[in-house]
Amino acid sequence: MSKTIDLMLDATALTRRALRSAFMRTTRALLRGGHRSTCAHGFPNARGGRHGPGAGAHPCLALACAIGLAAILSACAPGKRLYVAPDGNDANDGSKSAPFSTITRADAAAAPGFTIHVAPGTYAVSAPGAHDAGIATRRSGTDRERVRFVSDVKWGAKIIVSGTGIAWHSKGDHVDIEGFDISGSGRHGIVADGAHLTITNNFVHDLTISGGCTGAGGAAIDTNGGPGHVLIKGNIVRNIGVAMRGACRTVQGIYIANPHNVVVNNIVSGVAAAGIQQWHGATESTIVNNTVFGCKIGILIGGGDAGTLPNGSENNYVANNIVYDNLTFGIVEGGKVGANNRYVDNLVHASGTPIRARGHIDGTVEADPEFVLYRADGSGDYRLKRSSPALRVRTAAAVATAAPALVSQALEEAPPQLGAWQAAPGAD
């Protein structure tokens, strides 16, 4: 077996050397005019002729040929992939044919640029105490080589936490967590201690907060300290301490405790306290195009307790959200709040006091959003009817001024409507 592997590696190395040599020869020839180009069939030119051997290849076409060979070389590069499966074993090497059994073990084997593929199935994890974690990941990526944890089938990898603690505690920087289903008896779904994370397309639901309503709190997704710069996008958060709705102020849906975060295109419902809340040292948040319903409070902006900033929470942008059927407030400021907070083009309805804030408020719609099928338990169809007042042009220019690079990335798919766009508008 080892001889076979050695032969395969030798063949791969020879192939890579041959391709690299061909790549260099082709690039030099093309830059001289393309007369011996290996892009043998040529390309149409603006006059209907063809660029190719002897035709004097256009520099852009020469570059395209070179890039094509570069892509082949890249495809031959050693893979930075690890695999996890319910029937795996942490004594394995983490390959596709011999996967690990836990995400924590895959994290320990990873390095910048690695993708951890998690197969469909159930992953039972234990977090006995409030500060324990069923999954603890510590590896960091870099700006160009992130560490990615991906459920290979969206919501197919089901993480079920027992005990009163945290399902997944991510402490690394430049990390992506995408497509997982997280539920159980614990108090937190995902706690993000690192910076520059993306938490996308996850289904965090039915956390029963079995430890009760305590100062340890609870949340589906929690950005906890550090420099922030976290993107929370496209998640569904449902039934987080829902049995305590209105009676517990320390359990949130999406909890922002540090600066410079973007919360976009999430559907949040059935939360004990606030669907989306800032606190501690949160500031300069961008909270746009979310749909929040069935909570005590829709969206809360402010700071307090440990980490409170001298000027309070300031420079926040809350826009294009649908906030519906919450108990006490739609959008509210609380605790220590600073200057330049803007609340633009939000639809707020049937939520006690619609908006209570000292910041700039503009374009609020107070009307039924007209979902295709509203159900308070989160099982409805939250697309919009074509008659919905929430189908209106977004204030894209204003959004872009809040945090240009990250917000532009977050909103690149957004249609002209308020609320989350996870589904297209429904029928009339």
C-alpha cells in the first residue's frame, strides 16, 4: 500500500513540475506576442477574426491562458481539508476516508487556510456547567487564509448540547462557521470570542436554558468581548428561552457585546428578552434587513455593565428591519447611549411602544408587514405578499456610509425590501 501511495505522490509531483514548466513557457511566449501559444484554437477578435498561433494574441487573452494554467496548478496543490463525521474517530487522520468524530479534534489539526467539512448527522456534546463548552475551537486563520467550519449539507450537521453551558465556543480570529443546526438544553448556541468571524446560515433553535434565568445569561449567537468585526448573516434564531419570554432579561437571540459588528438578513423569533441586543462594550453596529418577532423586545441598542464605553454605544445604524408582534418595545435604546445613532426605514408594528430612542429616526413604517403566513412560533412563511408595505427601496447609500467594506459585502444579495430576504416575495 505504501508503495502505491509513493507512486501516486511521485506522479503528482511530476504532473505539477510539467504543468509549472508549461505555464512558464506559455507565459513567456504569450508576452512575446503569442506566436507559439499553447492556446491552440485562438479566440475571436473585435473584427471577427481569431487570435491564436501566429495571429498576435491580445495581452488580455495571453493573461487568460496563463491564468487557466495557473488554475490547473492550483487544483494540483495539496488540499487543506479535514473531515468530521458521526461515525468517525478522533484517532483517525481526518481525511475524507478516515474522518475525525469531533469538531474540536479537527480544529486542533487545522491551520490557516483549512476548511473543516462536517458531514450530516447528530453530534451530541456536553457542557455541564454554565461556562463549559461542548465544542471549543481555538485555531485562528488570517485575513487571506481563514479557518472554515462548514456543514456539508445546510443544517445537516446537528449539534445537540446537554447541560447548562455553551454548545460551541469559538476563540480564534478569522474563522467562519456556516450551515449548522444547533439546539439543546444549554444557554448559548455560538459564543464568538475572536475577531473577524463570519457566522452564517445557521439554524440555532430551541435552547431551553436549563440552568434558568441567571447572570450567566444566554443567547443563540453571542459576540463576547475583543475587537469585534463579526458578520452575523442569514441565520434563523428561534425559541431561545421562549418559556421565559417576558420574564427573563438576560437571555437574547443575537447578543452583541463588542464593537464593529454587522447583523444582516437574520430571522429571529421566540426569545425571552430581546431578539437583537447590544450591551457591554458594543458600539458602531450595523443592524440591517432583519426580521424579528415574538420576543419581549425587538431590537435594543445600548451599553452597560462590564466593558461599558466612556461615551456609551454610538455610531450605530439600524435600518430596513421588520420588527413585529413583540411584547414591550419594537426598537429601544437602553443603558449608556452615545451620539450619532440612526434608525432609518424600519417597519415596526404590534410591538408595544414602536420606537423609543434619542437618535435620529426617519422613515418608520407602522403597518402590518403582510407576511405570506404569520405564525408566532416561527413555523410560518415570512416571505412578503406583493401588497406588503415592506417592499420598498432600501436606503443603500446611507447603509454604505456605516461600514463600507463589510456592509457592502453583507448586502450584495439584498433585494429592494425591508426585513430578511432569505426567501423571495410570495404570491398575492
